[in-house]
Amino acid sequence: MSNTQTDSAYELIKANILSCKFAPGQKLRINEIANSSEVSLGAVREALARLSAEGMAVSAAQYGNSVPGVSAEDLINLTQTRIFVENECLAQSIGGLSIETETQIVAALHRLLRIPERNPDDTSVINPTWVAAHEVFHNALVLGCTNDWLMRLRRMLYQHSERYRALSVPLARQKRNVNDEHQAIFDAVMAHNTPLAQNLMAEHLQRTTDIIIESGSVKSAA
């Protein structure tokens, strides 16, 4: 089987899970995915196995594969852990910033601020182009961190947070200026003000959690 087909299926399924096009708890039907993505059944199975290993899909006997569910407890624990890891990466990165990495951060923010967060064709959903630029910006902020284990943990936590953030976009009842949040984090990083950058990052991540919890759309697991 072609690795290209497996990679294609993996990226497609993952993108649909992260954007919540495949809703939490939804069953992932191998035949339907294979037909819609024009790849083999085997490629879809291998892709789902990879996603299961990453916690991005759930495999259960007699039921098949499904999108992981969401809950208030999971979101709270995920956010607490992500803030801890993200801020450690950020501290190490600021300590190791170079002109080259600062240039990449500047470019990433410049692009992000010029892309609308919501899809121009449907403002109730997030803009996939913005999602990609947003990840590039947050990744750029920690380019100076050289601890590979921390960076692996950060990447996993970031991806799991993406599903919840996609859920928060149509739910936000409070006025939120994400561009201002990103600009403030950027300014603190470029000033090498680690405590301020960490505080702003924690507030940035917590705000998404608060929006979802306050909306009542994510229930307790109990």
C-alpha cells in the first residue's frame, strides 16, 4: 500500500477531527472515508491506527472507530497541562532567541493578523487558512526551545486543544479580540519579558476554555 495514500488519509481525517467537521463522538466509517477521499480501505485503516495511537481517534471492539468525546473535565485538565508545558517551552525559547528566530516570529504574526479568524463563506465556523497561520505563529514563539521532549509534549497538547478551540468560535458570547491577544504575547516575547509572556499565554489559553465552559456546550463526564 502507498505511504502517500495513508498520509493523505491521515491528514484528511485529522483535519476534519480538529476542525470538528467530524463531531466529537461521531463514528468514523472506513468505507465512507475511503470513498470520499479516494484512497484505499487499507490506507484509511492505517491512518486510523496512527490517529488512535495519538489519542485523536478511539477504537473499540464491536463498535469500530470514532472521534474522541469531549467533556468539561477533559478540557480543564488539558488546558492546565498545556499552560504548564507551553510556558516552560516559552521560557526556554525566550532565553535562546536569535535574530533568525525573531525574524520568523515577526513574519508569522504579520501573516496571522491579515487573515480573518472566521470562514468568510460561513462566519459560524473557523477559517482553515487562519488555523494554519495560527499554528505557525504559536510554533514560532517556541522556536528557541531546544528540549525535544518538551516540544513533543507541546505538539500533542496543541493538537488536542485545537478541537476545543474550533468549538469555541461559534460559541463566544463575550467580545474577544484574538489579534490583540496575539500582539500582546508577541510584544512580550520580543521584549524578552518572560514572566509577562507566560502570563499572557496562560490568559490566552484559559480564555478559550472559559468560553466553552460558560456556553454549557461541553458537559461534565459524570
